[in-house]
Amino acid sequence: MKFTERLRQSRIESVAASLREDIGDGDITAQLIPLEKQATGHVITRERAHIAGREWVNEVFRQVDSSVTLEWLIKDGESASPNQVLFRMKGTARSLLTAERAALNWLQTLSGVATSCAGYAERVAHTSVRLLDTRKTLPGLRLAQKYAVTCGGCHNHRLGLWDAFLIKENHISACGSIANAIAAAHRIAPGKPVEVETENLAELEQALSAGADIIMLDEFSMEDLRTAVAMNEGRAKLEASGGINTDTLVPIAETGVDYISIGALTKDVKAIDLSMRLD
């Protein structure tokens, strides 16, 4: 199944779950408002942000009341300034207010991911490195967060356990050696990318000799990262991982590694401050 279709299905299901937990068996406060009362409104961001999540907002309103109309004034991946209007809406007042929290929750969370990613990407824009997310995502939000990562200018690692091999220390131990693990991976799924985690230069050489496609350099020192790039000579893609922070990001990128994976892109998300106002 293609990512776009998997994402669409995930969005429908996860939005439905978010509405069930918020609305339950009915929005009793909205019942204070006459059923026929129409309203317009808009949503602003109170802080600078990279936007992600338009289709999740659209899906919230579609599931609550498909007659609500939205006018978006910004695209996913674009930057918004404080107090900027992101979209306008029109429909029954009950529907707008019932959908409000779920819609904003999706938009603030995914925009938070995109905004963080944009900050990381900007720091290493002078290099050729690609910043990757990980599987350290919020439970149930894997595909949504990985979509938001791309809106912020970073890139996706594997989506899950099915689409690429990532052979780690325990896999190597169970298989007997790096070479055994890589050979088994090529037999099981020819053509699937095979990545191996290494913890020192000796293991790097073993992974190179065994034909790994991508080699993770886990918590290598800066000196060993430079040595690894020299040893590699383009035979595999090199991914730096472990202990990446704002102080080490740029120096690591400048060593010449191909990728840097950062769990914080998705697991340390800080939601953007948004506000909905009826006109």
C-alpha cells in the first residue's frame, strides 16, 4: 500500500477516534445554542509556526458536519507569523464549536512537529545531510507525525518494522554476527534496504564488508565519524545517531555523513498556540 493511501486511511480512523474521546455521546454545551443558528469564525496562530495538518482539520469538520465550509489561507509547509489567520470557517454555530478542540489539537500538534523540524533543517542547510525522524512517535500518531516531519523540511526513516531492515545489537547477537544478519536479510527480502547499527569502527568495517546499504553510527565520537566517512569511500550510506542535540547537530552534519536521525523530531513535540474565534 502506498504511503499516501495508508496516510489517508490513518487520518480518517484517527480523527474519528479523537472525536469519540471528545464528544462521547453528545456535546451538551453546544445544545445551549439554537440548532439553526449560523456562524462564521477563524483560527489564528499566536506564535511563529510552520503549518502542518490541514487535511486533519478538514476531516474533523467533515465528520462533524459536512456542510461546514473552510477557507484556508495557508498551505502545509508554509511559515505563519504571530496573529496570522490560518483559515476561516462557516456553518452552524453548534458544529463549529463541537469540532473546535479536535481540529485545533490536530493542527497544533502537527504544526509543532513541523516547526521543530524546520528549526533543525535550517541549522544544517549549508550541508548535504538529510535529517531523519525515527519510530519514537506518539502512539497512534505515527503516520501523521511523519507527514508533519516532511512539512518542516526533514525526512522519514522507515515507517515501521515492515518496510526496511534495521539490524541492531540484539539482532546481531541472535544471528551470531553482523555478516550473518545481513546475509539473512538479503535472503528474506531481496531488494529491501538493509541497515545495520554499529558501535565502533571495527563493526563499521564488518558491515561494509558484508554489503550493508546503510550503516548507523551509534554515538560515535566526532573523530570516529570523520574516520568512518573516510573509510566508507561511498560504499554505503552513513547515518549518525544517538545523543544528537542543538550543540552537536552542525558539527556532525559537517563530518560528511549522509543522514542524521533524531528522535526528538517527533517524541519531544511542543504544540503550537492556536486560537479559534467566532466573528
